[in-house]
Amino acid sequence: MPLDLLDPPADTSTDSEYLYTLNFGPQHPATHTTLRLILTLDGETIVKAQPDIGYLHSGFEKLGEDLDYNQYVTVVDRMNYISPLANEIAWMTAVEKLLGLEITPRCKYLRTILAELARISDHLLAVGASALDLGGLTAFLYAFNEREGIYDIIESASGQRFHPSYVRVGGMMNDITDDVVDKVRAFVPKFQKAHADIARLLNRNKIFLDRIQGVGVLSREEAINRSVTGPVARASGVVRDLRKDEPYLAYPDLQDSFKVVASKGGDCLARYLVRMGEMAESMKIIAAAVENIPSGPVNVDVEGKISIPDKTATYRSIEGLIQHFELFMWNRRWETPVNEVYGANETANGELGFYVVADGSGKPWRARTRPPSFIHFSLFPMLMEGHQISDVPAVLGSLNIIAAELDR
Amino acid sequence: MIAFDWLTLLIVIAGVIAVVMPTVGYLTLAERKVSAWVQDRLGPNRVGPFGLLQPLADGGKFFLKEAPIPRHVDKIFFLLAPAVSMAIALVALAVVPWGGTQPPPDPVATQGVEPAAVVQQYADTQGGYAKSFNGVIVPGLDVGVLVVFALGSLAVYGVILGGWSSDNKYSLLGSLRSSAQIISYEIPLGMSVVGVLLFSGTLNLEGIIQWQKQHGWFVLFQPLAFLLFMVSVYAECNRLPFDLPEAEQELVGGYLTEYGSLNFGMFMLGEYTHMITTSLLMTVVFWGGWSLFGLEDRVTDPIWGAVVKCLILVTKTGFFLFLYLLVRWTIPRFRFDQLMGLAWKVMIPLSLLHLLAVMLVRQYSLSNWVLTAISVGLFLAAGVYAVAFGTGPNNAPRRRVISSPSPPVGEGLGVRGS
């Protein structure tokens, strides 16, 4: 049999000849939740990073269409399990905007304190995890010690540590006790000490700085173009903070007690420093707010027909009894205006907004979430190109991606 | 003098292994306790008083767990790798002088002497030394330091075999990193010891201790060499900040990714034994081994003398092991290019300069303290240079990015939904 003589193949030695693909996740120690990155590598250098989301899809938004405004709080909790309270409060911002409800001053202060505690808790995890991902476990555990303190405060306020489901339309599940105030007061100095510990351990650590300085640089223009918010944007020089720009809750009263932390660096180091700075500022807000909590009811008035009346009102007044009855009949409840609103809060990761479309029934017709992580994760391929595999955890940690928020 | 025959040899080997193996176990416990202490935790405290039986429980777990062997691995090398890793780490203990009972004889001169005379002379001096008990498994080994280094470089085989045979990208990346790292750090490691050898004039570890006993510890005269040695040794052991081969957050487990049960346990054992060996080496080469300001000479009985020397040696070694643990829990890890930069741009030039200084001091018979000054001066000069002319980290993207349009999702890169 004669041999078939073939032409030599054309020289197609392009990049694809020696590039290879590495699946980073969905199960991987550095993707703290189930993220998947498809990395195209040249040796250890990343040529292309492609995020692939959907591994934690739980249909949260769809669930929101089948749960009433109070029930959806429990689901919103699970979107960002690092700082659930901030999510609840953001959700209620949208709902109360829809209902045109003005909550009581006491409730505003309580929500502000809790939101700031949630911010600290989130930043602690982000800072700790960014150190952990570079091999420094100690800073991570220092951070987690303080997170325990925050959990204790949340537990004594709401009875739940992790997913408190504490916020209700028009108020809170219950008022706090003096115990909570004492705990917050005690937490302030304790936290400042731990904050200084972490700063001492990392801020001047040559290896840590060399690993994150100049890695994953996000320019100011790019940050604005891609609608980046929160610490990631502020680290790139976009000084926008809803607490200052569009104050909500008790922030109008507390404007003097905090500053917006921003940096021009745009790299992982800047994001780390901004988070560290924001924690210190949050602490000032808490210290100022906890001394000024107004007295009075925590829930809106019974006349509003929104919040569940307390026992006395239920048993001693006809309005209270009727309202209690109506709120607990599944087909009565309250009516909403037919309207669409967008309400957003400055949460730890950035602007967390909810777009609620109400059709007049007790449930939202659409409960769209604007999660900061989703937008930040879309930056990832751009930030990663040309860097090393070792920089993947550094950048991921500095963006603080929460997978449940991506796949809500 | 106690005769050193086969029976004694076996007893010493069994003794050393019987001591080192549990030490490795308790080193893991110590690691966890120290990390707990550093991090405001309690650490293991469930098994036995203060968790003291934890290593037993861990060991039992290693034995009892199923040893999964994935179907895609190269079975022979996959199983060989942990064995190689552990065996090599254990063999290096053979030359450690735990506590000598008599000074070693000078090396036999071979030039210009009849071969028969050499043999005779060897039998008279070295042979006699080798036949008496000297608290070391291989007495009178004139190439002691070289043997340790040779075995240390062999250790990379365990890593390479494990990573390659696992047939896993993470494992392969880990083992490639490891081989590059170990080869790079061998150079400053060897170079920093050459300075010591130029002074002591012998490769025999016992001989190096004898020199230090007479003249003072090497760490006093060559602090920079000790520093370079210590840093290199951390890299050789794959310990933080040099634990890139198994960097958990980047490469999952590196070359250990596919290993489980006793195979993993053997790798761990090898790694921790390596730590013990290198700590012993630091003690012997730079910190005077079993000598401690003449304390060891107070006891004249050879057996008790050996015991006292052994205790001194173990105490010093324990300090370095503690340092290992403390460093691990304090600082983060390097990136690979930074690691290589440290070896090639900082440590190798420094060790060369230091070696030059040692040669000059030896050549002109200057005081040893001159070398101390030079050593410290070099270190300070390097620091000043780094601060004055250092350019900071080079973290800019390193590679041209593919400009071609990325393939649509679902094609090419194995995205779901295709």
C-alpha cells in the first residue's frame, strides 16, 4: 500500500498551541463560595480569565414574587450571608419607599447602628480573607474574633446570630433591650484594639504589601463606566457614598461623625486600606449613634396598619385587635400602591438596591436585586489579565465576591 | 569506651526513629498549639489532657482511612512518591551528631602515600573511631555536610514524582514550583555553609562542632551566613512564607491534592522530619551543636556526657522548630516570581559577597571578629541599598493579552450550556 504523502501542516503555532485551561473552582479553597473561573494560562501567567456563575443559583428573586414583603426578609438575609442585616435594611428601604412610610426615629437609629455593625462585619471578613488568601491565617482569625462580638450583639437584639430576619416593614421585630446598648458600648474599644492589631500585623508587612501593591488596578474611568460602587469604587478614586450623598435612616443626623474613605490607588492595596479606614469610620458612627438613640416606639403607629400591634394594643383597643386580625389573615394583610420603586443603601460591598414592582397585592410582582458583587465580578477578567495565578486569590479577596449575591 | 557493633547500630537506629517519629507527631500538635496561641484560640484539647494524645488520634486516622487512588494516576510513581519523600527525610538523620563521646580523628592524608599505608592508617584512626559509640548512626563520615545536602536535593524527587504521577494540573504546577524553588535555594544554602567549611576545614559535622567548641559559634562570626542559611532552609522545607508548592489558596493542595490517608501522612511525616533535620543542621553548623559554654564537659562519664550533649542539642533544635512555627503563623506567602527574585537577586549575590569576605579573612589571617563586622555590614548595606535604590514590587501585568475576540460562551473553553 503506497504511503499517502501529506503536505506538512501550516505553521499555526499561535497562542493556543501552548496555552492551557485551568478550572479554578467551583470547589476551590480560594473561591470562598462556589465560584468558577476558567483561566487560560501561559505557564503561570493568566492570559484570559472567564468567570462562570450559576453554581449557587437559588432563585431568590423568583421566591420574592411569591412571598410577601415581610416574608422575603428571610430570603434577603441569605443573599449576603456576610452581612445579612445590611441586606434586610436595604430591602426595607425599598419597601418603605414603595409604601411611602416614614419610620420612627428610634427605628432609624437602631437600623443605622445595625447596618454599621454589618458593614464592619463584612469588611472584617474581606480584610481577613484577603490576608488568608495570601497565606496569613492569623489576621483572618483576629478578624473573626471581632465578628463573634458582632454576632453576640445581633443575637441579643434579635435572638438569631447568623440570619436574624430582624427587620420588619415599618420597624423591627422587637425593640432592643438596654443589654444591647451595653454590648455595643463595650464592643467599641474592644474592636478598636483588634483593628489596631490587624493593622500592625499587615500594614507594614513587606510580603503582604508586595503581593497586593499594583495588582488588579482599576482606573477611575473604568470604575465609573462599569458602575462600580462601594469600597472598590472609592479605592479607585470615585468618591461616592450614599450615606453622604443621599443620606437615609439616621445618617442625616450623623453627617459630622464620619468621613468617606477613598484612595487613588485602585489596586488591591488601596481596596484593603479603604476597607480598614471604613471600619474605623463606621466605629465612629456607632459610637455617636449609640449615645443618641431616641426614645419612643420602634414600630410605626397602629394607624398605619402596617406593623403588628403589641399585646396591650391588641387586647385593649378595638383598632389594635382589628389590625392584628387583619395582618394575620393571609388574604387580608395590607394593600400596596401600584408602583415601581428603586431603593438603595450603601452596604459594605457597595450600593445594594432593590427594584420593587408592586401590583397592589400583598406580594411584589417583581423583586429585582442590584447586587454589588455581580457588578464587581464582571470586572474580574479585566483586572486579572496578565497577572499570575497567585494574584487570583488576592484580587478575588479584594473584590469580596459573595456568590449567593451573584446567583440570586 | 563502648564498642560500636551491629547491635549498637541497630539500637541507635531504632532509638533515633523511635524518638523522631513521635516528635514529628508532637510537632504537628505543637504547630496547632502555637498557632492557637498566636491566634487567641485554644487549640486541640479534646483528646487526652491538653490534647496531648491528639497525634495518636491523627496517626490512627491516617492508618484507618481509605487510601483512594484515582484511576487516572500513574500508580507506581503515585505510591512511590510519599515513600521517597519520607525515606529521604529520615536517612538524613544518620549523620547528625547527637552527642559525641570523643573528638573525631583528622582525615587521612592520601597524597603521596602508598595505598596500603592509607588503608592501614585509616584502620588505625577512622576505623577505631567508627568502632566506638559516638552517639551518631554513621560515625566518622567525612562528607557529613555533603550527605545532608545531597539527600536534601533528593527530596525534590518525592515532590516531582507525586505531582507528575497525579495527572492533575494543580499537582503538576505545585511540583514544578517546588523543583524550581528547591534548586534555586540550594545555591545560597550551599554557599552559606562554604564559609563555615573554610574555617573548620572539615565536612564532618562532629569536626565542625569541635571547631566551634574551641573558637566560638559560627553564628557569632558569620551572622549573615546563618540568616541566609535559615531562609534557604525554610524554602527547602516548603514552609511559609515559601510554601508555594502547596499554596492552598492558589493550587488547592499542590502536589498533595490527590493524596489521602497514609500516603498523605507519609508526605507530612517527610515534611516535618525535614524540619527537624534542618533545625538540627542549623544548630550543629552555626550554633555550636551540643556545646554550651563548657557545660557539656562538666560530665566526664561518656554515657552521661552523651546524654547531656544530646539534651543541649535537642533544646537548641527545639528553639529553631519553635521559630519555624512562629514564622509560619505570622507572615503571608510570596508570589512565585518574588520568591525567585529573592533567591537570585538578593540571597545569591549576598552569599557570594559573604564568601568573598570569608576568603579574605582566611587569606590574611584576620581576626574572626573582623568577619562579624563585615557580615553585619553587608547585611546593613544590602538593606540601605534596597531602601535607596529599590524599585518596589514589579506587579504590572506581565504578558501581552490575546487581542483576538474571546470565543462566545459555550464554545471552546468548556463552558456549560454548549
